[in-house]
Amino acid sequence: MTRNIGKWLISGPPVFYLAVFFVIPTFIMVLASFRHAGEFGGLAPIFLHDVRGAHLNLTLESYREYFSDFIYSRLFIKTLIYALVTTFFCLVTAYPLALLIAGSEKRHRDLLVLLVILPFWSNFLIRIYAWMIILGPQSALSVGLNGFLGMFGIEPVGLLFTPFAVVLCLIYVQLPFMVLPLYANLEKHDPALLDAAQDLGANSWQRFWRITFPLSLPGVYAGIALVFIPVLGIFAVPDILGGTGGIMIGNLIKQEFLEARDWPFGSALSIILTLGALCIVGVAAMVAGRTVKNDA
Amino acid sequence: MGKLLFILFFVAAPVFAGDELHLYNWNNYIAPETVDRFEAYCKCRVVQDYYSDNEELLAKLAAGAKGYDILVPTGNALASLIRQGALLPLDRKLVPNLKNINPAYLDTAFDPGNRYSAPYAYTTTLIGYNVEKMKQLGLPTDTWAVIFDPKYLARVKGRVTVLDSQRELMAAALKYLGYSANDTDEAHWYSAEKLILRAKPYWAAFNASSYIKELTVGNIWLVHGYSNDMFQARMDARAAKRKFTIGFSLPKEGAVLALDNMVIHKYAPRPDLAHKFINFMLDGKNSSELTNMLGSGNPNLAALKYVDPEIASNPAIFPGKESKLEMLQDLDMEKRRVLNRLWIKIKIE
Amino acid sequence: MPKRLLAASGIAAYLFLYLPLVIVVAYSFNDSRLNAEWVGFTWRWYKALFEDDAMLKAAGNSLFIALTASFAATVLGTMAGYALHRYRLRLLPVLIMAPLAIPEILVGVSLLIFFVAVNLTLGLLSITLSHIAFCIGFVAIVVRSRLAGMDESLPEAARDLGASPWQAFRLVTFPLIAPGILAGALLAFTLSIDDFVITFFTAGVGASTLPLQIYSMIKIAVTPEVNAVSTLLMLLTLFLIVIASRISPDSVRGK
């Protein structure tokens, strides 16, 4: 009995808080996606004299709008592609790094991991801004690259305000989220396995692809999830570094709330994004679960 | 540790001391010196927040933003705010300096009889450019064609930015096509969209604010933007002793004129200070400071004698009667959605 | 993988991680308002920073929000972490993890609609409430991992010796997990002071925070003042991490 009281006393406050400030807002957002937009923006007649009256008249208009024109799905697909490319390059960059850390001497490991996390502790916007400087037309990188291209008679290229800039920066901000789960996994590998393979004549590539990589799959999947999902909702990176064609679905959601004053549609987009992300993660988790089980 | 936390908490707690006037203004739209002088005059502190688009202002207010005393909306946003009942009427007794305003800028369709608003300054949306580059490339600077026509754009590919504003870009395209900036015929919108899409590959970015810097640094040579921003870019380039000058001019097809107005928000905590501020800014001398420092157009007749002759004689800042300028009108929800969809199509590629 | 290739790509990755930050710091000393090329060394941007009222106010707001939010999130998150560890509540992990698992923009947007619906004026309060909501989960995870590493027999022994559940917690469990709680608090503090997305949607009048201020500076008028404030923020976080690593080495290892 006391145990039960303790249980509720301890879990009650955080549960209550999250119910109020996470669950209820989520439901309100779902509801908002079925409502009409206010004449001057917003939804509720709290601030506005809604000409349709104060009652809630629900509508599927926002979802109809989404499916009425393929342009929205195209933006969604484009966002998915950006997220996939980012995730892929994060994996390719992070893997050797995680492997290097896991293979280094024990006393150095903590420091090496800390060095990966440190940049992640600096402000997100500052890291975007850094790339703005690096990729600017008068930066050493741009000047050097264009000088090099010029030798072959190739037209100078701009780096800033391009999809390249957006993806590069996305990789940069997400990289630590890939390194950490990979490292956590690789660190636990038993070096005896690799020694045994070497004794049996496997070269270093074979040892990697046959032993290390398959064993690290859970870490790989965790990293992919940690990188992929946040990228889907990002708007600041394309906002600052993207050029004329740089927008992602996050920018559109932001635009609906902060420019177009079309909250129902913004909410509908948010819900479609969430459902899409859940579906992808669900399918990926099923596939991953099966692979991991088969390999084990 | 707990004690330390408490001490820190109180040290960090924002201090609300004395009188404060909350000003929600366009970025870069008041001279710091003017703010200092007003603070000294009213013995209060001016707290500023900024927006870079009318839509942003309206959206923030629609989201229930409160606590601002003064807003500085452009005509169409002003009309929308009035219809929403979001503004306090002006107390004429407290703003005697309203008499300084050129009658041509009073009693507009957006606020008949100026019940709510007092004109602040105006800007035009035009083209700004790196004078030397334009000469070197042989590009015209008196037509929207240079922004929209691939014939010209090919020479400045990747060195052009246009405003990141649905209405402004659409207006420029409509003007170029010979329509009104307020045209709501969807067929005309679609031809404008086509025009924009054809020109887009040559543009570097949609940019609402940092083009000032890009022009000054020399990364960008040609921009679609606001006259006061161009003025600032010119001054900055001069101050930084750049080897080029920044010019700006009104396209012959016509352009958008934005008359920005001071209004008092319905939930203004300090309407008294707000009236004081409005009257202060309507004073000829104070108003001229705005023009001299920021290069904005000035509707204040009493200010003209203080305005730097170089600025007063610039037709891009003080346009003549022949320049075919239009003020933008607000769109209804349905049109906004159509425009919004067009905008995504423009931006997605 | 061949050792040398591995080392080379590892070093390249570290360079990739640090080069941008080094550049940000270096340019904070650049004596050019335009900040396009290197002109000369100066401290003036730091000086400008401390004379910039808007920036100082934003910093004050950020500090206030981060302290308040991290304190509340630490209390609630510790309870949540304890509950996660101790009781088998089926929905609890979902409730605690969900805000961390979905894209931040959705949390921001839904909170914006929520605050408007309940007629709460956007401002310091709405930002703080939002920050608490997303920090709880992070604190809970750190505290739970600390609890998982604790010897369960210790509080049980205390109970056997006649301590009440509260006494057992206060005198045995709490001191054991205190480093985890503190680490959680520091994590919440840095997350709050750095948060941009959720703040962006829930901020109102006169409640600008440092990240919002930086954003508008990047978008509007970039001067090396941005670099200067960035450098100081990095130093602050570095300082906090050093403290955290002294108190609880586990907390900074990302476990």
C-alpha cells in the first residue's frame, strides 16, 4: 500500500507536468489541424472575432490542401532525401572516428570522446554561422577551390547558399549523434575475435567487413535514428545557408505559423511529418530488429 | 550549492526598473542617437524588438504577442490591424506635431482620417547595385528586367539576391509584366510565377536582410531590396573604404512604396509614453535624423530643411510624381493561401 | 580497416569538428565590421558586447530561464528517473522519451498553439515552462543510468536497519545518486541556455534570449559581435563541462 502511494507521489509530478505541457499541446495541435484558420491568423476566437461564430467547426481542408497539390509531397520527399544523405555521410565520417577511439588506449578514450562532444555543446546557431564564414565567396576555401577550378578553365562556383552548404552543415551538427552510439557499441567488442580472424588469415578489410561491422549494427541503427529524425524538422540550417532552392519541410511549417498565418495547415504539416517519421522509423526498426536477430 | 543557486537566480532575474517603452520596429529603422535622445527626454528606457517583414509582425501579434507599445506597420498591415481591432486610437491632443506631415501622406485608404496612425517614414522597393560592376558588365539599372530577364542575368549569375518576401517579389514581377502590384488575377500571378522561376537559377538567394552586408562586402552585385537598406550599404561601403560604390534606383516600370506608420497596440502597457514617442518622432528635427542616418523617405514637411541635400535630391529616396509607385494592399485568407502555394513552388526547386 | 587509413580519417574528422569553431573564435578578434577578410587584432567586439543593452538583456533572460528551468527540470526529472528505475510503469518511458524523440519543431509548434489556446501571454514564463518540458527527459535518463549503476542492497540494508523509506532515500540513495542529479542539472542548464527552436516559437515580447539574439544578428546584421558572444558562450559551456567532469566523470561521456 505504502509502496503504491510512493509510486504515485514520485511519478505523479513529472507525469502531470508532461501531460500538461506535452500531451495536451500535442492533442491541441492535432485538433488545430482540423480547424479553420482565423480571418487574421491564429485559430481561436480568444483573440479574434471569428466570422464563422465561436463554435468549433471542423474541416478536412488542411489535409485536402496537402493532397491537392503534389508540391507538398515533393517538399517532403526532398526533406527525406536531405535527411538520408546527411545520415549516410554522418555514418561514413563517424565510423572511422568511433573505431579509432574504441581502438585507442583506454586512458585516452575519455578525452577523445569528450573532444567529439565538445563542439556539440557550443550553440547550434554558432555552428551554422561558422559555415557561413567558411563557405563565403571570399573565404580561403572558396578562393582556393575556384583558383583550382580556374586552372582547368571551369567557371567559379559559389559554395554558400547551395544545397551542398545545407547538407554539409547538417552533417556537421549531427555528427556527434552518430559517433557516440557507434563508439558505445564498438568499445564493447572483444579484440580476441579479431585476433582469431587474423590468425586464420583474414586481412584487415576482411576482418572489418566480416566481424566488426556486423557486430556494430545495433550501434549503427541507433546512430541512424538519432541523426535522421531531428534532421527532418530542421529549419534554421536551410534558412541561413540555403539559397533559392534550399527550403525543407521545417521551413514550410515555420512559414505557416510565422508568415502565412495559416495555423491549421501548419499543424497538419506537423502531423504529417510526425506520422511520416514514425512510419519510417517503425519500418526501419522492424528491418533492423530482424537483421540484428539474424546476425546474433 | 542550493544557496549559490538562489543567489544566482536573483542576480540573473531580469530587472524591471523604471519606465520602459516597448518598440516593435523594422530592423535598422531608427537612429541609435534618436533613441538616446528620446530616453533622455522622457526619462525612460526604450526596449526594441525587430521584424523584417510585415507578415512577421502580423503573425507574432496573431500568436497573442502583448506588451508592445509602439508598432510600425506598413499600410496594408496597418489596415489589417485596424480591422482586427488591435490598435488604440490616437489622442490627437497628445500628438500636435502631426500637423508637420505632408497632407499627401495623410488620410490614406488604410487609415482614413488617421484615427490610429501617424506616418513615420517611407521606403521604396527598388534595385541596388555595385556601380562599377554594372558599368563593367554593361547592365541597365533602371528596369526590373535586370532582375528578371535571363539576357541580363546571365552576366551576374550567382551575384543577385531578391527579397525573401512573397508580396514584394510578386509585386516586382507583376510590375515588370505591366500589371498593378496589387493585381489579384490568378492568371497574372501564374505568369509572374513563371517569370520568377525562369530567373531563379541566376539568383544566389532569397534574402530579406543580410544583403546589406553582402553588397558592402562585394559578394553580391545586384539586389532587389528596400531603399533605406541600399542607403546603408552605400554608407557602409564608403566607411569601409571599398573600391566600389553602391547605387540604387527606381525601375521605370514602377515599384512599391511602403509608408510605415507609428501605431499604438491595444494592449500597450504605456500609452502615455507611446504618445510621447510619436509626437517626438513627428518633430521636424528628430524625423530628419531618421532620413539623414538611414536614408528613408520623409513625409514630414518640417523635417525637409534639416535633410542632407545629397539625400533630398536623390529621386530613389524622394521619388518624383512620375515614378509610378504603389502601396500594397492586404490579401484575404483565400488569396494568401494561393500565394503561399505559389511561393512554395518558387522556393522548392 | 588498415591502421593508417583509420588514423588519417579520424584526424580529418576531428579537424572537421573543430575548424569551424576555431574560425568563429579567431574572427571575434577581427578589426573589421564587415568581417569578410582579416584586418587586424582588436578587443572592440567584446567591448561592444558589454555595451549592447539588447544583448545583455537577452543574456540575463537566458540565464534566468536556464536557472529556473534546469532547477525545476532537475526536481521533476530526478523523480521521473527514479520512477523509471524503480517501478514498472508501462507508459512512463514513452511519455518521458517522446519529447526527445520527435523533431523539436513539433514540440515548439504545439506549445505555441497551446499557450495561445490557454491565453498565456508568450514571454519568459512560456519559454521557461517549455524548457522544463523538454529537459525533464534528459535529466531522467542521466539519473536513471546512475541508479542502474548503484548497489541496490545499500538502501535495502538501511531499511532492514529500521530506516523509513524516506530516510533510506535521503541518507543512502540520494548521496549515491547526487553526482548523477548534478550532472543532469548541468545538462538541463546547457540545453536550456542553448535552445533555439522551441524558444523561437514560444518567445514573446521583450523575452529575447541569447540564441534568438544570435539568430537575428546572423540574419540581419552580422558583425564580429556575434563571434564574440559565441566565444564567450563556448567558454561558459566549457567551464560547466569541466565542473561536471570533476563531479561526475560519467556525465560528460555521453552515457
